[in-house]
Amino acid sequence: MIMSTPNQPTVKYNASIYSTEALCMEAREGYMEAFEAKSAEYKKGMKTEAFCIPFESFPVIGMSELMGA
């Protein structure tokens, strides 16, 4: 999942790896719900979006199918 916060003075992008697209979508929904629960003033100064991008990868050692990194 790639999270974007454009036009900010610090970190603009952050990413997390999930073992399935379903887990990523669940995490994305939670992230966006948490953002939407913030005050209007907070959201006025902070814009964000999150994307799940599926891709084929080599196995990540130590990462179970039920976790994200």
C-alpha cells in the first residue's frame, strides 16, 4: 500500500507490504477511515490517499501470509 501526502514539508510517501491484496484493501480502508475521522481543520491542511498495487514478488523471508510489513 502506498500512502501519499502531497505538498507537505516532510515525508510525502510511505509504503507497506501485505501478503494479499485483500489484506492491503482492509488496511487501506482503515487508514482512510482514520483520516476521515479527523477534524475538518486537520483535513484542510492534510490531503492523503492510499493505493494497493498488486505485483508478483519473490517470497519475503519471515513474512507470514497473514501479516503486513
